[in-house]
Amino acid sequence: MQREKYVARFKEILNQMAVITDAKGKDYAGEDNVFRNFEFIEHITEGRVSALDGILVRMSDKFMRAANLMTRTNAVADEKVTDTLLDLAVYSIILKIILEKRTGFKPAPEVAAEQVAPLTPEEAKHILMTELNQKGSLTPAKRTLLQMLNLERAA
């Protein structure tokens, strides 16, 4: 695929994600606090589970659903793997926005995507293992992520 066509399709998908998050956000959270449904976990667990961990759990559910939908026939006939992948991408952006909101972090707009190197699975696993060794435990979401990384490595 040529870069121009790729970028055009990428922008179409981003627009589709914006429509999805706006519609679902109205159903789940309302207008006054668009993250209310994610932050509710903090309330009902008295702070033991963070909104960030809650989103990571939802992302791990979507990741596993996508993996299952790609390898076998789905039981819910009207949900396609592409829908699940869009949900996963939306959760990633929501997580990024909440992280920015909570830390006050604002990336410089002039930083090109090519300058930000993503973590390799090995680097992510090393970070999680270091935290596990230092703290003695991981949050449920981080444990799930570590399990997925171990499964990916075994495959």
C-alpha cells in the first residue's frame, strides 16, 4: 500500500473511532465527566483498583477477544474482529488521555512519531518483571499483560 493511501485510510479509521467514542461515551458516562465510567472502579474498590488498571483490564479482554475471533468462529454473529480492534484502539487513546490528565504531561506537538520508539515485548516484559521483583506483586492488569507477553513468546 502506498503511503498516501495508508495515511488516508488511517485518518478514516481515526474519524470512525471519534464517532464511536462519542456515541459510547454518551451511553456510558454523560457530558459532565466523560471518564466517569472508568473512574467508577476507584469508587467501588475504595481506591484499591485504579481507573488506569480498569482500562488495562478492558484492553486485555479486547485483546483476547480479537485473538479468539481471528482463530475461530465467533458466538456473537454481529461482532467482527475489526469492531474489537477499533474498541482496543479507542481504549488505548482513552488511557493516554487519562494519563495526561493525571500527570499533567503534554507531549510536544513537534515530536515526530518516528522519534518515539515503542517498547519491544522483551522490554515490556523486563519492565514488568523489574516491578514484580521490586514490589513483590503486580496489579491484575499488569499480571494479565505479563501473561500475554509470555504467551506471545511461547507461540
